[in-house]
Amino acid sequence: MGNPIEIAAVIVWQVKDTYKAAFEVSDYTHYVKIQSEAAIRHLATSCPYDHMEDENATITLRDGGEQVNALLEKELNERLGAAGINILEARISHLAYAAEIAGAMLQRQQATAIVAARFKIVEGAVGMVELALEQLSRKQIVNLDEDKKAQMVSNLMVVLCGEKGAQPILNTGTLYQ
């Protein structure tokens, strides 16, 4: 999504072909550094940070683990092979949102978690209300018309989904007053 991230990698390499390392590039250590940075940038733009950026992504930087490391290692071997350099290991060592947006992203993650929790609460409350109405009807404890059912559903949903304990209100008249 274009959000700035901090990303770092550990890359273990060796000179495999000294002739290529000496004559195909002017400074092979500098070449390794430039190509490594380019490969990491390419990886960061190819894979989303997490599933919040792309829900359908098969690989994300945050959850990709060994797959992400394998992609990085493969690309580095392709880039550095011409200079006689062999990559022994490449892995992401640091991954985070940049400091200027980290707070906003944390809020986004928290909001997503809250919405998911609320969804589960509502799902459970609806099941409980269905069960209550079904049992009241089946056991013939009370016969409710459609308006009273709607009122009961509303009251149960408030009680079951509310964040604080319910405060009972006593009706001193009949149900219809």
C-alpha cells in the first residue's frame, strides 16, 4: 500500500569464482552491497507487509518466514552470480512499520481486533436470543406477540453485547403500560 517500512536482512555470502569477482565487477564487496539493497527493495515491493494490506496474498513479509527468505536468497544468487558470488544464507532480520506511521498502524490492528471480537460477540448473542425465543415458545412459558418479541430481542441484544453489566428496570405496571 506504499506505507513506509523498516526492513533489514542478514546475508551470508562467499566468493565462489575469484576470476569473476576480480574481473567482472570493479569492487565485488560494493557490488554485493548494492545488489543486496536492490533485492531487498524488490522483495519489499513484491510482497505485502501483512494480510491487512492484501487479504488474498499467499506470502506476506510479516508471516512469510522461510518462503520470504527463500525468495530473497534466490534473487540474490541470480543478481550476484555474474560476479562469482554465492549466497549461503539470506534472511529478514528486522521488519517494522516506519516510526512515523507505527502508531497509526497499531491503532488499525487494534481496530481490526475489536471488530473481530465484536463480530463473535454478536454472533453468540444472536444464537442465545434464538435459543431463548425457541425455548420460551416450546415450553409455553410465555406467549409473546411480534412487538414483545422484538422488544425482548432488543433488550437481550443490549444486555448480551453491552460492555457493562445490565441495570434492571422494574416495571410496576403491566407489560403494555
